Amino acid sequence: MGDFVALIDVIPEDIETNFENLVEKLAKTLPEDAKIAHHEVMPVAFGLKKVRLRVRYPEEWGGTDKLEELFSQVDGLQGIEGIAFSKA
């Protein structure tokens, strides 16, 4: 398994988003050597929520750019932001 861990915030466009379904869709964009280790739904504002993902991935990916690129394949997202990453 990967050598890095990243925190990624994903904000959906719709306040009625089913976050379990969203996390499943995001997980399906990842190759076998990366996985969502944990997720937490958090409030943003005015009823909007985001999901914060903890993702394990290969060290050679470096920062969070590749994760953000993979997650951007999912429709209905307002934003994707890499918060932090470090060696696992």
C-alpha cells in the first residue's frame, strides 16, 4: 500500500448529496495502489456539507495533484481541495 497520506476536502454541488454514494464514486476513481482510508462529513455553510477524505497513495505521486485530478472525474462536485499530505 501507499507511502503517503493526504487529506482532501470534496464539496458537492447539491445540499441533498448522499455522502456514502459520493465516497463510493470517489473510491472507484482510484487505482488499486490507492484507497480512501477514512472519511468524515463536515458542515460548510447554509446547509452545504463537505466530505474530508484521508487517502493512502503511492509515494511517487508526490503531492495531491493526481488525487484531485482523479476525483474531478466524478460529476456534481463544486470543489476539491488538497488540505495536507505527509509520509505515512
